[in-house]
Amino acid sequence: MAGIWPGDIQCAALLTFDVDGPSGSINRNPEAVNMPSLLSMGEYGPKVAMPRILDLLDAYNVKSSFFVPGFIAENHPQLMKDIVRRGHEVGHHGYMHEPPATLTAEEEWDVLRKGVSILEETTGGRPLGYRSPSWELSQRSLGYLADLGFRYDSSLMGDDAPYLVNAGEGRLVELPIHWLLDDAPHFSYAPSLGRAGPMKSPDEVYSSWKAEFDGLYRYGRSFHLTMHPYIIGRPGRLLMLERLINYIAAFPNAPFMRAIDVAEMWS
């Protein structure tokens, strides 16, 4: 075992996707249901971008994890089957992209149970991983996840490699993330939701992500990228992602892995 990883792994590379569709917009602003332009931007993700993303991952034999709100799974059951058929993982991401910190205890529990039921129905398997919408857990969340049989969470930022967190009477594996390795802060633009910051070019983001991979590889940690199909799936950005996949693939002992496979190394 070299460093923190089993065998001769130097750095695990996780390319993960939050398939939000329009759920995040509806949750942030219920009036979004009356904004067809805003909704269409979200629907671009599951309808147009996801087939391209899945084909790109197939071309490089990369297996990934897709965190899906129950609302999206209900409305795109064939997409869910396709994700699983291609060997990817499906994780829990709320129902209508509800940040747990905004919910009461009863509401949070109901959203978790509802999402589990929908994902089981649409994928044929129970989700083992969870990522909180907007990365805002409540004080109850980890305990609830343990009670429901989840193996890992991916919502915290306390390290740059997996670690264990207390969860009620037990523990969960935490697969940490960071805003730097999220496409939304770099690319998201939605004036009707108050997001009007300047969009970066694919070259700027590639440079930032490449630099972070170089550092994480040097220190033997994990490169955990979070992307949203309606954002990263724009053609020019998808070509940037392909360029990044090629860059990482040239490094020895830096396998692309699903989140559940990494979690099982640490549980």
C-alpha cells in the first residue's frame, strides 16, 4: 500500500454528475414553473447533454456516479435505466433539490425516504450514496443516512481525501468535495435566480482543474469533480472535459472510479 490508497493507487479520480435538470430552479423559486426559458435550460441536461456525457464516458471506459433528484428520476425513467445499463452508479440527491438545512426534521426524513423509493423503482437498486443539494446538510442528516443504510455521503469539505464521519450510532464514509471542483461557480448564469456572475471560458476552467489535479496527485489524495449536465454538457465545455480526461489518463496509478467503489475501500 502506497500512502493512503490500497495497492499502487496514487490518486483516485472521480468524475461525478448532479443531474438536477430544472429541480434546483423550482426549489429556489417556485415561480420558476411559470418561466419556460429557465426550465428549458435545466431540461437541456437530462434530454440533450446526458446522452453526450454517457457516450463520452463510454468512449474512455470511465465509470461514474450520477446523483439524481427523485423528481428527475420520475420524469426520465429511461435515462435512469441507461445510466445503470452502462455500469454507472446512481446516488440520492433529494426530491426537488431540497437543501436539508432548509427543512424540518420530518420534511428531511420524508424527502430521503421518498427519494430512496423512487430511485429503487427506476433503477432496480437501492442507492448507497448521498449528496445534499447545494451541499447544505442539517445536523440530523448523517444520522438519517446511516439509519437508511447509506454507505457514504458526499457533501462536506473537511479534507481532500475520503474520511470517516460520525453518523448517529455508526459512521459513514465521507467523499469530500469543494466549490473549486464544481462547474457551477465557474459557468452558471441564470439572472432570474440572481446568478449573473461572468461565465469563465472552458480554457480558464481547464487550467484551474488541471492545476488542482496536479496538486492532488502530488499529495496522493482524491480528485473529485462535481458537474451538472445542463452546465458541463454545452459542447465547448464537454470538449474541455474530454481534454481533461485525456490528461488524467496519461498519469500512472490514477484510476477513474465510481464514488461507491472508493467508499467501499474506506468502509
